[in-house]
Amino acid sequence: MSSSTRNASVRLYRVFSVVLICLVAWKAGAQTVSQLTGTIRDPDGSVVSHAVVTLSNPKTASPLQTTTDDAGQYTFADVEPGVYRLEARKAGFEPIVVPSITVGAGQMASRDLSFAIAGADESVTVTGGASGSVANGYYVDNVDRGVLGTQPVVNQPYTITVIPAQEIMNTQVKSLRDTIKYLPLVSFTEQQGPEVLRPATRGVQGSIAQNTRMDGMAMAITGANPMEQYQSLQVESGLGAAMYGPANPSGMFDFVLKRPTEDRTENLYLEQDSSSVGTIYGDAGGRLGPHKIFGYRTNLLFGDGTQFVQASRLRRRLAEFAFDLRPTDRTTLDAHYSVYDIVQRGYPGWFTYGPSSKTNAAAPDYILPSAPDPTRVGFGQAYAGVNLTTQSTGARLLHDFSPNWHAMMGGLAQRLDRFIDTPVNTITDNNGDYSQSLGTGFAPRFGVESDLGYITGLIKKWGIKQDVVLASEGYRFNQYSYTANAPANLLLGTANVNAPKVFAAPAVGLPQNHGLFQSAVVHQQGFNLGDLISFRDRFLVRLAASQDWIGVDNNSATARTGGSNKNGISPSASVMYKPTSWTTAYATYASSLQQGDIAPVSAALVNSGAVLPPYRSKEWEVGFKSDGLPLNLTTALFRLERPFADTIAYNGSTTQNIFAIVGQQVNFGAEISGQGTLFHRLLVDGGFTALNARLNNTNVASTNGKRFVGIPGYKSNILSEYRVPGVKNLSITGDWQFVGQRPQDDQNLHTTTAYNTFDFGFRYAHPVFTKMATLRFTCDNITDTRYYSTIAAGDITGSNASSNVAHLGSPRTISTSLQFAF
């Protein structure tokens, strides 16, 4: 099939999918409600009687008001259709606000609420799925509406963790690498710097675009990505292809953008990191007009200064705008545009190490030295690093046919420009000597155009309830390369880890990003079906499948050089039993089709920069969840199998190599996470992972069955906050992260020692000139522990001299911010 014919087929398929979704949605729109009820509880889970509950609509003359009875229940009967604001208040508790809840006609809807004790940092504002607050230990009980349906997290037969906006703000995280610490079941592989990384779950690295979403639509991850523009980050561990389309079995990461707020909000942040990086950041939102038809949200940020290394440079600039229009109570049209630019110069480069010759068994084995001090000048150079710019534009149309049936269709376009010349420190012996060169030749640009359309709804018949999802989603991923051969690494000099050196910039000048061509294009489109069937609310079955089409085109600078077209189904099946309404035991099987990996850009590879044909992974998982106070727990046991690709000799050649599938990775393990508030004052949010990740069929006896390089056997993180009694709005914060031993070579002959990091801080809020001001202080890594944030595999099969890589972790860092809420 020609490229043009295939593209036309994909476009026709997309039109067909959208039409089909709309037809199903039209049929579903007949189901509506006329009554709203719910139960209100305190932080201990006890019901709250005599709380005042108000239901208001700006288009009606007066609000409806009632009080909870002795069982903590409230009821609004004969409610007119519309979008309402729901509030609950009682002395001694912080008020609860649900800014938007849709009420129709014909059925009964339910919304339970939970109070926080008075003196917490803020009132509890519920904004949909990503509404974890300080009061409930940052626990989020509902996923963001989308392809997972509308059931709460406790009824989802997968491990799902969410970091909400309040936690992002209170922990003062700015990048994805900072954020992952507070998602203890998640890890990452750092690549060309702290901003360029791939997130992972269960020991499997994600791809550039398969495993990451922005509001449900595919996005590229290996570029600039500021956390200030997100309302939450939602992570589903393991295989997600049955709901999201073909993907690596490394989890699905959905970044939920900040959107217009129901009430006017204006926040100004003044921030200081370490000694000289200053940042000013503004976040404002609200709605305009007598009926609040038009909404807006904007995030503007500028930061500049020297980081922890002398003469280094960090500059961050963000402009994000989101708008929406509500022509009716049930329809919303929204759009966003954001541009984020970051410059990082003078940071430590990464280390490469390994055997001097993998084809010679007698060759010396260069091992990774103990992590040196990252603040020392010389591991990087002031003129070298990364310049990254990410632009994103998206639009969505959302419609509520009723409180139980919802539809959305939208598109996202993203461009990542990447200029990377980070220093590479190559270990040359076991005495700590290394040679330093400028790393070059990395993909200078990525582009993604993605689409998503879905309808979710509830069907109730014959005592059976079904939560149905029908979706179509896909993307076009474009990778660019240099028209000429990639720039060669520029040797700067030699030094020792105990005595790093400052080297002059290369006399030939620094590499330039110009002369690019589109080297690979991946087309992916799928049609997804999901059905969560409930029998008397005790036994549940979740079935899902994605029928997908994947096309790959590989190009030279002048012509198409090859490609592939594949299609297949990614199914999953789950069974669940609920001993109580707030606990769930489940078992899940999933089989996932995934886009093939991209071969490294290297003149030594016959398929340099090419995309491999798709392959398939499998996973088995059993788990138990509780959604009860004071702690919400998630536990899981899993086994995951997936093919892996690496560099091997091409047709037995001693001079040519090829990037191809060579074996199977088998990961099995256990994980547990929990969030909640103990004794009204102690917040706990943490998790623990035990993981055994091994390689099979490597075709090299010394590496077959060995643990995967860089993956720890044990990993955990515990975040805690304590509300100081007698001092309103003062919280003491702390965090403990543990990472176990990691194999640093393919044969598991050497390991890197385990490490711990400890953080300490506080948060205090107090009115200043009638405005609420919040001071946040954090000292990360207070013991100034030296460690490697990433240890990653190079060549697994032992067929050539590819090296493993390691990145230094951050030193002690002090962060202070002052927030003014207007």
C-alpha cells in the first residue's frame, strides 16, 4: 500500500470513527436524572449530620438548600436540568466546593463528599478526577474522565496513582524528574540531561510518544515539560494498550492541563532555588459574562540564574493560555496553547562505562566509580548543555448528553526542538580517569499530531450495570535527523573524577541545528471498546480491546527507504470482587501490541534511526484496593513479559551492526502504595516496589537470565506532613526516598550501592494586607548524598563495545517560594 493511499485510509477511518461515536452518543442521550443525593463524612469516615448543603445555578433566581440528616445524607428532589455549583458547610470543618455538577431529568444522581478539619491549608475544591487535597492525603478517588470510563479508582483493575495540583504546588516540583520522586511506583531513565527522560513503571522504559498523553492525546515526552502548567499527572502502571492503543508495557502517563476555573483565581509566586535561581510565576483563571459562558486560564513564568555548579545557567520561560466556551449547559469547547523554553548549561554531563571490548573476554572491564560531587566544576562545561523548546496547541469539544453519558473529540499538535551538546564523560580505566567530549547527533526535532474521540456511559438493565467506553485515538509521530552525517563527538580532553577539569570550547565551534529532514514517520490509529460489567455491585468484569493499525515510513534525506504496515488487537480482561463498597480484589490479563523501538542514530548501524516493526507484550496482575479512611491502599503482584531490541552484528559481519529484537525481558514483582491522614494531623503518601527484572534469550551465555542494568530490586518513597497543633496553617513536611542496589553491567558482576535521601521543610499560610500568603520552604537531600539518578543499559547482548550510561543525582538543594492568592 502506498503512503498516500494509507494516509487516505487513515483519514477515512477517523471520520468513520467520529461519526460512529456521535451516533452512539445520540442514542445514549435519552438517559437523564431529576434528583441529587449524597452522604457527607468527616476525615475519620464518620457521617456528618446537620451540615448545610447548597445547590446553586447562576441561571436560576435562588439556590436550593438543605441539611444532612442523622445518617449524613442530603437530598435535592425535582431539580431542573442544568449545571450547578454544590457547596457543603459546617462549623469546625473547611467548606467543600464542587464548582460544576450536571443535573438532568429522569433518574437519580449521587455525589458523596468528605470534610477536612478546620485549620487545613485551604478549603476543599473538587474539580473532577484530579482533586486530591491536603485533607485526604492527596488521594484522588476518581480518574480523569476518558478512555478508562467513569468508575472510581477503587473499581479500576489496574494500579493507578495520581499526583494532584496541590501536591505539585506544595512539593515545589518543576520538572518531571522532580515529580517522579512523589510517585514511588514510577521510575525514569534520564538521557541527555535532567529534562530529557523517559518515565517507566515496573522496570520498563517508555517510548518517546506511545506512553505519554496530554488530556488523553498522545504527546512526546523527551523535551521541555514544565509541571506548573498541569492540574495533575495520572499514571496507570503496566500494559495500557487495550484502552490507549499500542504502547510499551511501561505504563500510561496522562498529563492533565490546567483549565479555566469556575471562580476567579489569581496567584503570584516568587521563588528562589539554591542561592541564585529566581523565578516569578503567575497563575490566573476564572469565567466572564453574566452566565459565565467564557472561561480563561493563563500561566506565565520566567526564571533565571546559576544552579548548583559555578558558572552554570538555568533559564525557564513558560506561556500557557487555555480558554473555553459554553454555548449550552452541557457543551464546552476548549482550546489551549503553550510554549516552554529551557536553557541548561554547565550541568554535569553523563558518564559512559563498560568493557573496553565486548568481543574479547580478556579485555579489562571498566566499572562505574562511586558517584562524585556534582557541584564540582568540570564534569560539565559552562558552554555546553541543552536548549529545549516545546510548543503545544490543542482543541476539544465536550458534551454531556446526561450526567451518565459524556462525549469528547479533540486534537493536539506538538513540536519539540532540541539542541543538545551535553558533555559525555567516558571512563577509560578503573582509577577514575575519563575522557570528555561533546555529545552530538541526537534527534534535533520531534513532531506529534494526535486525535481522540470517545463516549462514556452507564447502562442499567436486569440488575446489571455497565460502564461503557467507545473510543477512537491515534497519532502521527515525526522524527527528524540531519541531512548530512550526524556531527561527530568533539573531544575536549581527559581528567579524573577526583580532579575534573575545565576545557576550552572546541576551536571548530559548537554544533548547529540546521539541515534537517524527516527521517521516520509513525502512523497509529485505533478503535477501542471497554465495558465494566457490575453484578449486584459485588462481582465485576472488565473487558477491553483496541483494534489498531500501525504504519511506519523510514526515509533518507532524498527518498523513502522502507517501512511496514501492521494491524492487530490488544485485549485485556479483568475479574473483580468487592467484599465491601470500598474494597476491591482483582485479577487482570493483558496482551499489548506496541510500536517498534527506534534504532539509535549511528553511522555504524545499517538501520540507523529506523523504526522497528511492532511487537507484543503480555502481563498478569492480581491486586487489592481500599478506598476507606484513614488510609487508601493499593497493592499488586505482577508478571510482565516483553521483547527487547538491541544492537547485534549484521548478518555475521564484523564491521556492520543492526538494531533488532534479540530476546525477552521478564519482570515480576510486588508494589504497594497508600495515601491518607492519620489522627487528623499526620499526612502520609508513599509506596514501595520490589522488582526482579531479567533478560532471557540474549544469545550470550554470560548475560542470559541476568538482571537488567540499572533497575533496583527495591525502591520506596514516603512523603509526610504534620499539621502543628495550636498554630493554624503551619505544616512540617518531610520525605524519605530509598533506592536499592542496581546492577551496573550486563553480567551482574558489579552493583551500585543503595542510597537514601531525606528532605525537610515547612509550609505556613497567613493573611497579608487582606490577601492570603503561603510560604513554602524545602531542603532536598539534606545529607547531601551523592548518587546516580540513572544507570541505564547500553548494549545487552555483548556483540559490540556499546557502553552503559549513568547520570549524577542532585546535591542538597534549598527551595523557597512565597505565594499570594488574590
